[in-house]
Amino acid sequence: MSWAVVARKEYRDAIRSMWLWLLTGLFVLFVGGMAAAYGLLLSQSGGQEVTSLGLLVFLLSPASLLVPIIGLVVSYKSVVGERESGSIKFLLGLPHTRADVVLGKVVGRTGVVLTSILVGFAAAALIAIGFYNDFSPVPFGLFVLLTGLYALAYISVGVGLSAAVSSTSRALGAAVGFIVVFEMLWGTIVGLFAYGVDTLLGRTIGPAVLYLSTPPDWAAALASLAPGTAFSRGVSAVLPGGGAMNSGGVQVGGSQAQQAAAAARDLAYYQEGWFGVMVLVLWVVVPLAVGYLRFRDADL
């Protein structure tokens, strides 16, 4: 359990350096503030119930952007920072293997972020219980778990990048590039790639722009490998009616809800919630494994 020693050190260091307190304050302000703002906006609009399910939809897009940034900021210097300072030699001089260092970094820094996430969502839950018309604990809890898994995926990406490179500048560049490619451009990249492939094979179904909105099934499955898309698909699966919501963030009712449920039964496999969760698990495992293999063979 040598990795556990490294993880405990990471957590204690976060407490001493105020990282834990800063992140916790950020999540309380973000999630709690969004919960208060959502309740205030809908209560003033009139005619719409303020529910925790609507809050989850309200939180989905900003959480999809905030969690990756925090996950990478917390983790991108985790290994390479120790290499640059020379402290990695002292760390490896103790009874720790390189695998212990990588795993301990992931566990310790995930613990810091998860603590902050739990406190932030606890504040939101108290606001929802006290002031909303309805609070659904099971979907709310599943949303928190998926947010934690999403954060773990990005921390694993960050630690993997940090273990694979030899300078913090390269790690930072790789982290920024990862977010730009996978959270901002991935759908466009896949759509253009699909257009190029079909053009070469002589089976183009329309102009390039069509591939960006309605790509072939294999390209749509490839586009679903982005962590943010996987998180959204997982969240939609834990919301009643497949996450079918109107623009106001309130669950649709009557025949609309029935139609949404029927449509959910006809989803392709890559649109299912279980596929999104599986993709997030892969983002936890694969970058970490690649980063470790690079770090294992690196000359320190």
C-alpha cells in the first residue's frame, strides 16, 4: 500500500497549501450559487415548479466545462513538477515504485477534488430541500457520482500527461490542447474526418456541413468518445424520461414525456448512459496507463 502513503501526502499537502479550501469554496459558490440562482429565476417567472431535476439540467453545461478545467489544473504538474524540482528522486528513494507515485498522485488529488465536489453539492442539496417544490435524492446522488467520475477521468488525464512529459510547460500545453480538442473541436474533427473517408471511398452522402450535424453511425460513435459527451450521456440516463427537459429546465409532462421515453428506447448503443459511463472509465484507465509506461522508462 505504498501508493496510499503518497496519496495521504498529496491530500495533506493540499490542506497545507490551501488548495482544498480554495476548491471547496469554489464549488460551494458555483453549485450553491447555481442552485440559488435557478430557484430565484424560476420562482420569479411564475407557473413553473422549482425542482432538483431541473437544477441538474441547469448545472450540466457549466459543470461540463468547470470540472475538466479544475481536474487538469489540479493534476497537470503532479509528476512533472516533482521531476523539475528534483524531489522525485527523494520520493523514489523511499520505498515507493514509480507505479506507486503515479497511482498515489491520482488518488490523492482525486480525494481533494471529490471533497470539494461533495461539499458543494451538499450546499446545493440543502438549498433544494429548503426552498424547492421537490427534491429527488436518487437522481441527485447519481449526478454527484457521475460528476465525481468525470473529475476522476480528467485528473487521470492530467496525471498521465504529467507522467509522460519532461517539463511543466509541455504538460500545460498538452492539458490545454486536450481540452480544446476533446471539449471544443472533437465533433467537428470527427465530422470532417468522416467526410474525408466517405469522399475517398466514393460514398459521400452530402456536403461536409451535413457530416457535422448528422454523421454516419461509426463517426457518431467516435464523437461519443469525448469525455464531456460521455458525461452528458451518463447524466441523461439518470434523469427520469431520459433527461427530456424543455427550455425552462422543467421536466416535460404528459404525451411529451411518453414520446421522450419511447425515443430513449430507440437510442443507438453509443447514445446510452451505460456507454457514457464506460467511456469515462476508459478515460480513467488508458491515459494513466500510457503515462505510467512513459514514466517507467524515463531517465530521471
